[in-house]
Amino acid sequence: MRDGQYRAHYQNYWKWLQNADKEAIARKRQEAELLFHRVGITFNVYGDDGGAERLIPFDSVPRIIPAREWMMLDRGIRQRVQALNAFLHDIYHQQHILKAGIIPAEQVMVNDQYQPCMQGIDLHRDIYAHIVGVDMVRNSDGDYYVLEDNLRTPSGVSYMLENRKMMMRLYPELFAEQHIAPVERYPSHLLQTLRESSPVNDPVVVVLTPGRFNSAYFEHSFLAQQMGVELVESADLFVKDGAVMMRTTAGPCKVDVIYRRVDDAFLDPLAFRPESMLGVPGLLSVYRAGNVVLANAIGTGVADDKSIYPYVPDMIRFYLDEEPILNNVPTWQCRKPKDLSYVLANLQHMVVKEVHGAGGTAC
């Protein structure tokens, strides 16, 4: 908050911070960065032309969200994800929302992330986005807004888990004095979600990674290890007799669910980019036949495109007949002349985002 004030739920933490040894806090921050460096917890920044990887930042001042506010966020995110899944099923089937004129058809049908190969495919429980990363921001008045939805290959949860682990290691007294909700159950919840995405009893789940040179490889290996499933690359998988098989020391093993961290364009060189070395030839045919589950589904990217984001509140009203619990950040669409004029007149106060892209640029 402004003028050095703190929110009421920070009162106990503020008292602790006032009495804490500032030099000790600085040393612990350095210790955290050293440990993160040893483990190799790095990430790339969108728009960084150098492509340099950075260490996960560690801040001794946590983001504290009271239980009441968290429950509201939980309801709002669930509502939003439900509407986004309904939208994806709709545009790949009857396209009611386009026929109703809620969203201009050309913004979907000519979108780079729209995959015609998904048209008419029925997925188990009609779920397209099994894992969703909803980015939230909070203004100085304490109001929450959705900054963007990430449905393609959401990344970053491992950083949160490792950050919490580090905080507990360095400041155990804080956790002893506060009632803090745990986060360490995330991998087990993720595995349950992946298992339930398949109609098969006791399905075999794998994590598909582009390889160790990918900037998020730490997360891929971390989640596979925490879930107790195999981390595989394209060379570990092959298609045979209408199924995806995994090479093991005991012989081929059928795979039922692939938690893929590979983008659509590289998943199957026979269907998408023929030069791709990251995908599995024939994977799309097995997927279309319903013999393997991909999390997230092919074609989900159209729902998290920046040009679709302004319409998510309308999706909630259209599919769920409810008012949105969470608001979007105020957004102007430069394809509209009036919005374009406003943006150009106030460009220094704007963050400009490219549709079909990721991230944004402050002007």
C-alpha cells in the first residue's frame, strides 16, 4: 500500500520483519540464490533477445493472500476455466458463440492457434485444458484482475513450489507462527488430474519434454520426478497398431496420457512441421482415434490468444449464464478505431501486447 502502510493481514509478518536482523535476511537471500543456482532453477524472459536464462528470484517478503480472498480467487478461476473449456469444445464443434456474434468468427477461424484437425473430435469429459495458468495482478486498492490466461503449455509452478520450500527452510519460525495453506500436494493433484483425463483404468502417464536444452527443463524433470512418472523425449515414444508406445528396458509399454510440454507445431512431424525432431510421427492419428490423451489438448492456444482475452467475460455469460467473478484488466483493442485513438493518445501509460504472442511491452 502507499506511504509505507501495510495491509491488516501483514500485521504479524510486519512485526517479525521490524525485529529481524537485516544483515541475516540479506545473507539468507544470497544463500537462496546460491542453492537455486546449484539446482539449476532458471527461466527465460519473454522478449529477451539475448535469450539468457535467469535464476528464479527469491524475495523474503511473501505475497500473503487471506483465506477469504483466496476462496474468491478459487471460485473465479474455476468459473473462468470452465468457460474456456466450453469455448474450446464449442469452436471445434457447433460454434454457437460465433454464430451468435459474441466473438467475430474471423478472430477464431484464421487464428494461428486454431487447429482444423481438431474439428469434430470428442475428448474425454470435453476437457481441452487440463492445466491452466491464470496470471493475476492486484492494484493499489486491493482489487484483483486477470492479466492473461495460459492454456497451451503453462509453465512456472515448479518455481513456486521451490520458492515455498526455500522460504520454509530459511524462515521456519514464520511458518510456525502462521496458519499457511500447504502447496506441496500440487504434484499429487496434478497426477490425479492427468489420470482422470483418461477413460482407461490405471492409465500410464508420461511427461513429454523437448529435452534438457529447453529453458523449462528443470520443471519438466521436477514434475515427472514428483509425480513418479517417466520423463520422455520424442525418441522414447513411437506409434504402433494405433497406440503410442514407450521404449523401456522391459520392452514396449503402452502410454495412455501424455503431459506434453511441446508446442502444437512440433508434436507430430507427419501432421505439422515436418522438420520437427521433438514430436512423435503418427501421434495425431492416435490422438484423433481417442487412444491417447494429450494434456493440454491440441488447439487450446486459440483460447489464450490476446485477441480472445477481452471476450472471456462474455464467454462466462454465454456458456454459464453467470456474471464473471473476476474482471479482466481494462483492455483496448486497436482494431477498433475509437480504441486505437485512445491508445495512441495515452501510449506512455499502456502495456502493448501482440496478438498470437506472449508477454507485453510497457511503453
